[in-house]
Amino acid sequence: MSISIGDPIRLDHGRADSELRWATIAGKKVFILRQKGSFADISYDHGCLLANEIEGGVFPEIIDTIQTGTDVSSDVGDWILSAVYRRMSDDVFDACSGEFRAAVKALGDGMFDTLDNPNFTPENVRDALVAIDVGNLGEGLSRRMAKPLAPEVSETIFYVLGAARRFRRHQPDRVGDALGDKTALGHTMQRLSSPARRVGFGCTATGAAPALTQDGLGLHARTFDGAFFSWNRFPGLFLIDERETNASWHRYAAIGTAGLIYSGGISGMNDAGIAASIHQMSTARYDTGRPSRGYAVAPYLQQRILREAGSLDEAEDLLRSAKHFASWTIVVSDAKAGTSARFEINGGTQKVARMDLGDHFEQSNHFIAPGMAEQNDWFEDVHFTPTFGKWLETRARISTVKTAFAKGRNADRIGTDWAIDLMASHGDGALDGAPRSFGRTICKAYGLMGSVARADPDRSLAGDQLWMSIGDRLPGPHGTFAGFAIDWEALSVAPVADRPVRHADTVSNETSSALADYVAAFEATARPRNPAGGYLGRDPDAAEERALLEKALVLVDGAARKAEDAGETDVALRYARARLSHALGKFDDAARDWDFLRGLSGRPSFPLHPFEVALIQILSAATDFCRGNEVEAADDLADGKASLDAVRKMYFPPGTRPHADLDTWQTVIEALEDKGAAADLPEFEFVTVE
């Protein structure tokens, strides 16, 4: 299989030296955007050259996410959420540097100058390009509102009141009543970022110094995971030279999608042999910014590392000199020195913690540095994971990478193929690598892409390569990977001479087909559509919700049957099918899956995690109550309660506070004991499978 690169497309009215090419790999098109000029000028040309792709790509999905997140099916609630979101988005944008704000405006100008009837407004463009950090602020705000009488709650209420004053339009009496009810307000705020929406970030990274790899090139690989299913409609490779602004800066190459002006903010490398990847965290101590405009959204900071840093120390200096909104980790590797470092960032306390990682690393989505790690305590828990399932999942991925690295190093396998296989893997790191379709796995239900930066330690040779998945299959890491050799002087790329197109060897066609069905089920519920196929732009009503769940159930059932036809009994698919069946009132169907899953307990061939056992028992009890089997339900509930207590003791020794989500499931047990079939259950969570 080969890579065909077409002729360049240039602008006769562009502001920078820009050219767009389209590469065709396995029938899929990927753009290559090469640009020289200032940040604002290359952003304008980006908007011109890819205007149609921006309108048809991820931007509509981001705007839909905002509209859905601020819809609570209540005029007052929607009003409040819209007010708060508008204030947060404006505060973030206004606090950013003049350079960043000019680039955002320039991207929109380029689009609007190219399109006859653009679908977006300048406000939409601004919202889309700061949404990544605004979402983090929304999650932190929701977390604060859930705290019992914490000082942050009063601060948050004042922030919400200020937003309402800015945004006041109508119904002042009803709005005032809503703002005066702390419990109702907290529930409303959670809609900005409910756990079901926020467990999504799941990027995994690993790296190795040149001395540890087969071919002597440094390796920095990462998955990029987020529930934006349109990302792969128009994926691309960016080649950027901003030295017109500052001659000491570096050229960089990065992986992104149409409309992403901070292309270096996901993953990439520069001409000094520096590579970087960014990883999203959660925090309840954030900073909404002030109009001093010294703040930066985190992906833009990572892009600046590629643009301006030639060493780990220079990357650290840049991060310490910036002001941050929320919590992130940026991992930076230096092929010249054969070293890497993790930089953990917190906005509210303006902390930057550096951890030197030596000649290899692994990274997921929880803090590790002393003073940054979560405490699971209302008043000390600055950094947290939204659910206990996420707490397990992010640690399981670290464990998977460590195990894979040890095996790969011993077998002299560390290289591009090893990284591609790892990114597509479906082993459960919490169960010694037991197979799972989704959940505590590196390849996620919303895995958008994988990338591998290969940097030559000898910069006089600079045999650098950048590999990317092209989005021809979901999850992204299951698809085709294309490799490009970089010529920094010419600022150009060519297909890697040796095997420029590769795939993971660890995923069968049958398994991949089943997983694609599961992804489609997740997309159906996460991105509801109207009858015409467009985004709904709001939360679905009851009838629409049921139709979406029915569609998801059909897809998950098909995925489970495909896996079984291939000789694989998958716990996660069975569990998902049972949850969806119960939600739709198909209690006999749900019971069959719960009975099967309960029967796996203690069978080494189908290991279950203790937390899975607890949830299966609790939810099986819920189904039994709905079927009128109260004796069996009581027995299941007693087993679930004992299993949940065992999980607490296993992970949180005396003197430490258990994860708050374990209290949530304890509340579910109490509701079932009190109300039986009338008890409410948490919404099913597709990503970590709870």
C-alpha cells in the first residue's frame, strides 16, 4: 500500500506562505498544510484553504456539545447555564494573549472571506477554540457546587450571579428563585459537565530514548481520545515555520484536524528533536482568568513549547512564565539528551510540577507529582477523577504501558510497530491484561487517532519521522497509520521509504467490526441527531431518548454477537447490553446478561474486577426488583453491598477517604433498599463501562 500526495493548492490572496496538499492512503484523504508566517497570518490562510472542511468537520460537533450541555429542558435552567457558559467562554478568551486572540479572529476571517453563507458566527469560532479549557472550568464549577459548605461554593455562587447580571434578559423573578436554591443550582451546574460527559478524556502516551529503540530514533507515541466523532473526517499533518516573528524559534510538525489553529497542541515534534503530548485532568481549583491577558489555553501552550523550546529546561521556563486556567499534564521528550519530563499544571494555584522521567515514560489522566495527586477529600481534593471507574481506568492504562514496555524492551521490539500495536490494544491493566472490548483499555470507545513521533538524536542527520492514524476506521488506532519523513530545511514531508503504511497486528477483523458497532452505539447516545441527520443541538426529549437507546441496544447486541461468533465472550459488551436493556424496560433480557455475568465470578478464564462484581450484583438487584423477584433482589443487594465494602478496603486503607463515587453507589444501594423498582439508577457510561 502506498501514499499518493497531490499537487499543492495555494492562495492568491493569502497572508502567509501557505500551500495545501491532499495525500491519499487506502482511499482516505488526509491534508498536509505547509505554512510560513506569523501565527495570525497562517491562521487566516488555514481558514481560507480549509473553510469547507472546518464547516463540515469537528466545529459543528463542538458547538453542538455546548448547546447540549446548556440544555436542561427548563427555561430557567437553560437560561442560567447559558449565562454561565457565556461568561466562562468570554472570560477565558479575554484573558488570553493578544497573539492568540488575533489568531482566533484571523481563522474566522479566513473562513468568512471564503464561504458565501457561513454557518458560524465569530462568537461560535471563539467558543470552539477555547472550549477545551472552558469545559474544564465547567467541570470544576460543578465539583465545587457539590461540596458541602466549602468556601469555594460561595465564590461559585457569586460567579454565577455575576454571569446572570451580564446575561439578564427575562424572567428575573424565576431566575432569582433558582439562584437562591443552592441544591437546585448545583444540580443545574452539573449539566455543564456531568460525569457521563467528563470521563471521556483518556489519552495514553509512552516514550523511549533513542538508546532503547530498535532503530536508534527517539519515540514519543500517544492516543488522542475525546468524544468528537467528526475529527477523522478531515485529519491532517501541519508543517509550520513562524520564525518570521522570532528567528530563534523552531519549525514544528504536528497532527490535527481542520480548524485546529493550535495544531501543535495535541501531538507533534520540532526541528530540535523535542516532542510533546498533552493530557487532560480534572480540578476544583481553577482560574477563570482576568483581562491582564497573560493566560493561555493549554493546547496553545504546548504548541508554544514546540515553537520555542529546544530543551526540557526551556519548556519548563515557558510553562512557569504562563498563567493557566485549569489542570493538565504535558509530557516533553528530548531525543538529543535521551530524556523526558512530565509537567503537571494547575490553574487555580498556578502550580507547575516537573517530574524528570529518564529514558522512558508512560502517561494517562491522573496527577502523580507530590502535592498534586488527588486526596479524595472534599476540602483537599483539588485534583480528582470524576468516577471511581475512571480512577481505576487511568491507573490501569499506566499499568498496561509499563508491562508492554518491559516486554518490548526485553525482546528488543521498541519501535513504531510496537507503539502502533500498543495504541490499538484492548488488555485490561487492572486484570493483568485480560481482554476487554472497552473500559480499562488503552484503545477507547472514542479513540480518535494515534501518533508516533520518531526523532533522530543526531540533529545533523535529522532522520525524523511522524506517524499518524488516518481515520479510515473507528476507533482511530485500529485504522491505517501513515508515516512521513520530515525535511526541516525544505519544510516538507515524503512517505517513509520503508513500509510507509502500517496497521496494528493485534486486532482481528471480527473484533474490529464488533468494536466499530460499540463506537456507533456510543455516538448515537452522545451525539443525538434530528430526522434530517443533523445535530439535535439540545438534549433529546423522552421519546427521542428512548429511540436513541433502542438504536444503541441494537448496535451493542450486534457487537456482542459478533464477538461471540469469533469465539470471544466479552464482559464489557454483555454488561453494556444489560444496562441498556434495563434502561428500556426489557428486564428479562437484562436478567439473562446479569445471570451470565454473575456466573463468571471466580472463573479464571473470564476474570472480573471486584468493582465490576459489585456493580453487577447491585444492578442485577435493580433488575430483579423490576421483575418482582424481591427475595433474589435482596440477596443480590446484600452481596453488592459486601463487594463494595471490600473495594473500599482494598484501595483505601484506614485513615484515607474513599473515592466519592463509591458513596454514590452506596446511595444507589440505599435507594434500592428503600424504593425497590422505583429507585433511579445512574446513567450508563460507555467509556469506562463504569
